[in-house]
Amino acid sequence: MIAKKVLLNELGKEQKKKGFVSKKKLKEIAKNVCLPESEVFSAATFYSFLSLEKRAKHIIQVCNCPSSHLHGSDRIMKYLEKKLKVKAGHATKNKLFFLSETSCVGLCDKAPAIIIDGKPYVKVNEKKIDKILRKLK
Amino acid sequence: MQIIINERYYDFKKGETILQIAKRHGIEIPTLCYHSMLKPEGRCRVCLVSANGKIVTSCDTLAEKGMHVVTNSKKLQKMRKKAVDLIASSVEPQTLKEDNELTRVMKKVGLKKPSYRHHKILKSDKSSNAIWRNNNKCIACGRCVQFCEKIQSVNAITFSGRGNRMVVEGVGGEELASTSCVSCGQCSLVCPTNAITEAKSIARMERMLRNKKKLKIVQIAPSVRVSIGESFGLKAGEIVTGKIVSALHKLGFDVVFDTNFSADLTIMEEATEFVERIKEKRLPLFTSCCPAWIDFCCEFFPEFVKNLSTTKSPQQMMGAMIKTYYAKKRNINAKNIVSVSIMPCTAKKKEASLKEMRSSNAGKQDIDLVLTTRELAELLKRKKIDLKKMKPMKFNDPLGESSGAGSIFGASGGVMEAALRTAYFLLEGKELKNADIKQLRGERGIKEFKIKIRGKKIRTAVAHGLSNARLLLERIRSGEKFDFVEVMACPGGCIGGGGQPKPSDWSVLKARIQAIYEIDKRKKIRKSHKNPSIKKVYSEFLKEPASEKARKLLHRHYPLKGKTI
């Protein structure tokens, strides 16, 4: 059980440092925490905050929990897709933005919520998004 | 302790689940992801029951004293139907037209057509020579992943992603061929929707059978004769040797040989090698009949590769003999022979395609095509040949006669028992009094046996299931001494192989094992070195065990690191 606790910590550290966890690093981590590589890979693909390849400079994640849904996270997602000209789960051509869904981020009381580069933005709407994106470019 | 199921009292022991108790007493609860050899995970939600008024999955809920269980209320039926409906909606429509566990469960709960359609469209994986995967048929029941991890300890496939995007993938998102997969095929054996199958060669087989110019030769592995009957409605462990032979003739094969013969040949070579190794003190010696085990050893324990016996597996020995000895005997060019083998195994498909297996110099593989037991059953059904109605026939000569030692290759411990019968004779100069070695039989994961030969203790061990093999190898690594070790990758040995008929659990495996030893018991000749056909082959062609010719045709090399392909 200890190994599994350490695992997420290790994966998180690498993600923060490099922005992704390479396959080589997966093998290394598996060896360090004494778990089979399959389990480490499974964990790394389970969490939307971890990725196996470099995604983009800025990562935009839209919460898809029921609470956000009721407050129009679908609309927000469509707006972002149109504005950035990408589909969810892909990066823009200039590798500036990566757009994806994420499971509940625990901000249900302030839905809809999005997370950009690890920083939460709550009660977002189209206007607010325009403002945030302008700053990022 | 007692539990109340559907208003009746039943006894149970502590630690039993509701499903286990119900099964024991013949109360039917439909299941889908549950497999008796694995730990229940409660993924599919088909085995729902109400326990003390609460709806729970019966596969992983432990029974309690005085618990009140209802298995078949209207509400439960409705919930089950919905659960199956959602699962059936998530697979490729083609899957629902086939006969598999999913469609059988659909019939049980009374679902004709799925109400939704949200199946994935993913690329199928045909990179491996032994196993194909089609993720569009997958219902994420997790049996294959658990089998690969817990019982085989290979960890080649795993779940990736989450929620409705969860799929079974090779580790690192790689194709199966580039993972640590050893091709044992246990995943294909437990898959309820045939999302994982053997690499299919039926179409190629049919094409070959139509070719009238070539001499078509087929061999049958020891464990096929006790299992193929299941596909035709016979009970597990029914011996149908003669019937398969005549069915194969009817399919269009000219000559039918017995892999039991080459198993005897393997024993001659392996026992001789063991005697040599005792003299050279290069011990322990590992058996080399199981290609999945060889891959496992090369991949995870490269330091033990030098301990692997260099003898080929019975399949490859027969292949080499057919295209050299038999071709010469019949005065026919080896290029005009099509050599097919019927195996209980998916890894044999890969073994047959190795570059190394071309010792007959015919420019092609020694074995042209490998069919699994399941595939042969499918082919026979396609051609409308009913195995049950066949008149028993005998194997062709000269590679058809076998001893009891060759026939027990199919069960775990069999190779060791057969090898000891001959090795004892080679070392001691006299026959082993009692040919049965009961200590090497049975379903324990690791079996150990000591025998005194020439005043010296020979320590042997047998493991089946690769996680048991891993345990045994760790013990050897940490200093424990063994002289002779047999490993079979699949639980129970070849009778539990990845290409065998479904469903497969311990009750089926036990019946097959019993049948294997029954065949041995019925044979007059029970030791490989007493088999007259073996003697003839050595006097006419190979000269003696481990002669130069035998080394060229019947032995192989191993890569020092990594898998064979």
C-alpha cells in the first residue's frame, strides 16, 4: 500500500517538473516504487492532470462534473473549441493551448469551473474567458 | 452458520460469498465478469441480488449469519437487464451475432437487442504472431488484465484511461508484440466476448486443404484429445483420440501423426541432456517444452537462460522429423509437404514462426501452420463434421506410436514424470519399479519431489502458472538448490492452455488432467525408451540421443536477453 501512495507523489513531481511523464520515466518510477510497469501506466492514464507526452504551453481543463454541466460547462467547452479552433483532447497548431475535459475538481459550489495551468477559475462565462485568454497570449 | 436464500435456509462457511453459496446449491444467478479462478471485482453488475433489502453484487459480498437474500425479484430482473443492456450497447454490433458469454447472458436475462449504441471505434491490434486483440468488442470486464497480472505475473496488458474511455491496452500504449507479453493466451481463454483471440489461421488452413498437389500432414498434441470433445457437447475429459484422427482425415489430411511420439523423442533427448549436465555439474536444468515459459525466462530471468534445456518442443521435433526422416522415407521432396499442428496453445503459433525453426532445410518453416483446439473445432463445425459420429481410426506410421510417458506431457508434472522414468533408467541401468510418480501430480502450484538415483538425491520441482514459476525462480535465485525443474506457463499445464475450448475453470481442468493420466494407465508401454518406433528412428536415422544429427534437428539456441522475437 505504501508503494501506491508514493507512486502518485512521484508521478506528480515529474509532471510538475517536465510537464509530462515520459515512458522511460514510467519505467524508472516503477522500479523505484517496486510496482509493475502496468500499474504505473494505468495510474498515469487515469488522472487527467498527468500526461504521457508534452501537451502545450498552457493547459485548459474544463470540469465535466454534473454540477458544472448544469451550469453550462458544455457551452463553455464549445466556446473554447470555437475560439481556439481545436477539439477537446488536442493542442492548438502553435502548441500554445491544450484543451481537455477533467473530472470533478471540487468546485461544485462555484460551477462552472475551469483550470488553466493548475490555477482554478470559477463561475466562468464567455466574457471572463475572453479576458483570461487575452492575458495568456 | 446459515443464510436464507429465497426463503430457504442454507449452510455456509465463513468467508464464502453469496454467489459461491448459491452456485453450490444450484440456485442460478447470471454472471458475466465473474471467473472462479480470479478475485471477484464486481465490475459488470449482472450478479445483483438483494441482501437484507440492500441491492449488492453477489460475487464480492460475503455472506453473513442470518442474511436474507432474494435472487430473483422483478426489480432485480429489471436492474440486471439494464446492466446487460448498457454493456451490450458498448460493443461492436457484430459481437452480438456470435455465440459468446455475453450473448448467452443476454438470453438469460431476456434481452434481445441493446437499446443504445455507443460502441467505440478503435484500431485492432494484430502485431503479435500469437494473439489478436479487437478493443471494439471489449466490455472491460477485467478478466484478462487480472489473469495477466495475478496468475501469470507478466503484466503485459492493463487498463488505461478512466470512466467510459477506459480500454485495455498494452503497457505504455504499445502494441502487444512490443510489450512483455509471452503469448500464453490465457487472456483469450477467459475473454467473454472474443475481443482477444488467437491469431486466426483458419482461412489459410482452408486454402491449404484445397491444394491437391501437396502432401498434407497433421499432428495432434497430447492435450487436444481430452478437451476438444467439449466443443461438441461431450463432457470435459472425454477421450476422443480415434475420432479426431478420422475427423482430420475427413477434413482432407493425408497423414495424421501423434505429437505424443515426438514427446517421447523429447524425453530421450532431454533425459540424455540431464545425465550429461549432472556429469558437468551445470544444474539446475529447466525443461523447454513450453514456448511461453521460454519467453518468460528470457524476458524476466535472463540469468537462467543458460539453464534451459536445448531440446526443442515436441511440436518442432515432429516438424523437423516430418520434413527430413519421413520425407526421405516416402521419397518425396520436403517442399511438397504441408505440415500442420493442432495445439492447445497460442504461443506455439509464435514458436512455429521463429526463424530458427527451419532445420529441415526445405526453405520454409518446419511447421507451416498451427491451429488451436478452438480453431479446429470451429473448422470442423464449418465443414459440418460432427466429431461425435466419427468412427475411431488409428494414427499413421511411423510417427504415430507413443508410450504413456509421451501422453502425460499434457498435464503439469507430466514432463518431469516422463523424464524421470527414462533418466532413472539411463543413470541406474535398471527400470523404475513403479512408473507412477504421484507426488508430481495434482493442482498444487509448486510441487517438489526427491528421488534417489545411484545413491545421490535428485531434487526436482514442478511449477505451473507463471506466477508460481516466478516464485520458484526467486527461490532458486536466493540460493535454494534444485537439479531438474519443469515449468508450464498455463495453470494445470497444456490441458489448461490458451487455445483450449471455453469455458475453463478448475473443475474442467481437473477432469482433463484425470483423462490424461487415464490414457497413460491404459498404455502397455509407459516409458519413452521402450517405444519401438523411437528405437527404430534412432537406429535408422538419428543414430543415438544427442548425436550430431539429433543436435542439428532436435536442439535449438536461445537469445541471451529479451524475448525470442
